[in-house]
Amino acid sequence: MRLARYNTLTSVVLACSVAAAFPALQSAAETCISPYIKALKQPEKVMYLWALPATVGEGEDFLAVIDVSLASPTYGKILQKIPVGSSGNEAHHIGFTDDRTKIWAASLNTSRMFIFDVGEDPMSPRLVKVIDNVPQLTGLTGPHTPYAIPGRMLISMASGPDGTGPGGLAEFTNDGRFVASHNATNNPYETVVKPEFNRMITSTWFPQKTWMTPFDKWDPSTWSHPNTLLVWDLKERKILQTLSSDNDAVMLAARWMLKPGARYGYNISSAGNSIWMFKMNDDGTFSYNKAADTGAGCSPADLRQSPDDKYLYLSCFMGSEIQAWDISDPEHIKLHDTIQGVVQPNMMHVTYDGRRLYFTNSAISSIDYSPRYSMQLVQIGPDGRMKLDPNFKIDFTKAPEGPARPHDMLLN
Amino acid sequence: MIKAIAACALLMVAGVPLFAFADESAAVSANPSLSVIARAPDFTLRDTSGRIVSLSDYRGRAVLLAFIFTTCPGVCPLISQQMANLQANLKANGLFNLKANLISVTVDPETDSAAKLREYAASYGADLSGWRFLRETPNRTKPVLKSYDEWTRLLPKGEIDHPARVYLIDQQGNIREIYSLAFFNEKQALIDMRALISQPDRVDSKH
């Protein structure tokens, strides 16, 4: 009887319990991280920044710990740097494990993975493991984004074992034991999962050999289907569909909308200066269409979203501009606001309440065109409009913070 | 239950969309990839009758292992309810106990006495022949939790925070899947357990 009574109410109660227990599913939520990660439920106190020396190979890559607690006397200051014991790694993206106790830091050039413990003392990360032999373990190179799935990390790997050709996804346990590799048909950039649909989308850029070559010698003919997104059955780790953008290429950041049940999302094309929309149809197949042009000369580098699915934020790496897009009418998105004159903006991070956006301005050492490296903060109003905060700027052009190239950030 | 329904009503009033989780057609995969993730650390704990139980006692059977505590206000009742549904489905498929077992381990043995765990199990209609609720003294529980990376910490309001994971362990004692409590789907878990049972020697290749 007891069981029967439960069964009757199961679907309703499950929905309620999940919604109550997991703020990540509600409108005040940290965006652009894996939905499997324990959500940050309060204003950020500390930022972790993954950075490399301004002159590549001269000094160690490092994880910086930055005070971002507004009430703190050291607000906006680097509290410590944790060097990784080697140079030339090309620090790039970082990701939390599902329980938020570890940070995986990927390095583009050496394919090394660095694991930092931030569970014991979030203000003092400890480097607990270095995986030196990622290509040998996985058959893949050029790790881009570490993405949490339950108890494991899924790493989008850009290329094959020699730094060319298609890449794939590499799966590790949270403590760094290799589990499996899954081949892709392009050069995976980023992974984004919508768990309730058992669907994963991977975007694409180019193989390791490309970014390790001077920019004027890049050869797009060596890239594997740079105009595609891949739709995967997450449980099967199987590619179900290839979405093609025709001529727009280098499909970087992708974002599912956060509302439970939302079947669509967007991604940027860096070479196409455009935003694309992917959408799951009633029959489970996906459609893929251009949503907007970002303007010639933009070269979109990163795409972030507000917690309420109303705005997208886009950095124009070449255009020295940050754009806010109103996506409240999903099929007819429109440019809502811009901040101009911010040189070379790249990675961004929106806070859990959608009110602040931190951004850095180094992409990769072979394409950075300005040495004026910094981290800045944008305040976002309830109407999605942006204002550069004059009271927050970390200058990475000289000591003590630099000279360094700041790239990806996480908040805690 | 009443609390859960009241919370639901509040959330609906607040406009929190719920339809995705009430949707019976939530995606499942018929051909799951179940790579060997790691060796499942063995443990020895006690059931609600005080009998010694080791994970290695379950060799030859598929096991779903959850870490819970009886005073958990959110996800533990959810996962225990879903495991109750899974128990019913395993029974309907003739797999329960003989080929597939459920284990719930408390992460809060100080509060969860054997009697409390027994009461908790009964409230979910647990058939203890194939779904055991395990505990030990805090000192003996701690290393078990650590071996599964299952830390606990007290939140400001006194609630216990812990990683929201459920483990699927195969007949040889390997972890073959890790589920998130937030997105646990008992229909998928049934498919996964059946896949292990139907191919007891199959281990997905690394590449």
C-alpha cells in the first residue's frame, strides 16, 4: 500500500524534490558550468584564474587565487599563485568536479592535466596530481574544456595523438584515473550536457598543431569539419547527428538554455561572426539555424548566459567589444547592449545572480594581438544592460600580477 | 510526503517549471555505454539486524549503491523513493535479490541507529532480502565513505552536505556507472542493471 501510494505521486514529488534540492535548476543559478556540479548558492568569495606567463615558456603556468569578496580589505587582489612546476603548458580552460572539491586545469600545448584540491580549503588550493601522459592514455591531444559528469571528468580533446586530425572526448575519474576515450569527427572544443534529455552537444575548433603554429601559417584545410556541432547520446557516448552551419566555421562556446525542459540553445561561430541556434524537435532530431550576425570583425570568443534565459553575453575578441543579446524571443534574438573599447576580450564568467560578469583578455599565445593583459568586471542591471566597473581591474602587464596571460576563471 | 507536496505547490506558485521531470518520456538509452570506471572499494558494514555485510558478498550480482541519511530533507527521500520503484521493477522482471541488489549506506551513523534505519527502510517498502540498509560506528564508517570520495560536511543550518552520487557495481565488483541524484532515472538504472546481467562478462573497451 505504502509503495502504491508513493508511485501515484512519484512524478510530482520527484519534480518538486529535485527543484527544491538543486538550485542549479532554478532561475538564480550559476551558468555555463556542468549541471552536475554542486551549485554556488551565495555571492562569490574567491576566484580561481588559470594563467600562463606573458612570454611563453618563461616561467610556470599558475592557478591564481583572487579575492572577490566585496567586503574584504583585499578585494580585487591576487592572494596567491600556485605554480604547476612546469612551463610551456599553455594554460587554458578549467573545470570543477561534480562535488566542487577539485579543479581540473587543462593545458593546450603539452596536454598535461593538473588537478587542484579546493575542497579542504577553498582559499588555498593544493596541486594534488599532474597527468603527464594524457596522449598516451587517451590517444588524443589538445585538451580544451574539463566538464564534470557524475564522479568523472569528460575532457574535449581537439586532435589525434600527433596533434592533427579529428579529436574526441577523454573520460577520467575525478582523481585522475583514465576511463575511456570516445572518438569525434571534428576537433572538439567544448561539451555541454542537458541531462533530462540524455543529450550532449560538442562544438569544434581546430587541431593542436594549428594553435602551436604562428597565426599567419594556420592552414584551415587541415581542420576536421570546423563548421559542425555533434549531438551525442550521452549514455551511449554515441554521435547521433552532425549539425552543419554551411560556411560559418570555428564553432566555439555552446550553451543550452537552463530552464528545465528547454530544448534549445546557442553557440558562436568565431570565423563566421555569428550566433547559431540548435533546437531539439518533437521527434528527437535537431535543427540548426543562424540566429544572428555579430557584425564583421567581431570574432566571437566566448558566449555566456544569464540565469533566467533572457540574455546572452558575447565577447568580440577582434572587435574589442562585449555584446549583450536579448533572447527572450528565442527565434528572434536582438542586440541589446554593448561595452566598447575593451581590448581583446575573451573569457567571461557570469555570477550566480546574473549581476556581475568578469572577463579576461588573453585567448591563446599564438593569436593574442595586444599585451595589455587584464581582468575586468562588468556590472549587469536587472534589465540586462552592462556597465564597466571602474573599481575592479587587475593589471597583468607587470609585477606583481604579471606579466601574464589570464584566461579561464571559476568562482567559489 | 505532505511536506514535499506543500513544497511543490509553493514552487508551482513561484513559477518554477517542473514539466521536464514529470515527463514520462524523459530520455533513456537502450544501449548504455558501461565502461569499467574503477574497482569498487570493498567494505564491511552492518545491516539493520546487526549482521555483518561486505560488498564482496555480492559477487555475481549487480548492485546499486546509494549513500543516504534518514534526516536528509531533499535528495535522500527522492533517491530512496526511486530505489523503491526500481525494487518493484526488478521484482517484476524476476531479477530482485538473486541477480540485482540494492544497498543504502547511511553517511550519518550517529543519528541513524539501526532502529531508525529499519523504520526508514520500512517507510519505503524496502524488501530487506534484496535491499539492505547499512551502518557502522562513525569511526568504521568514515574510511568507507572516503574510499567512495563521499565526504560529509555540516552546513550552517545543521544539514549534512555530501556528494549526490549513486554507484552501479557489476558482478565482478567494478564500478560501471555513477549517477547524479539530481538526474537519477530509475528506468535507466533498470536498463543498465539488465545490461550487466545479460552480459556478465562484457566490459566496454577503452577506445
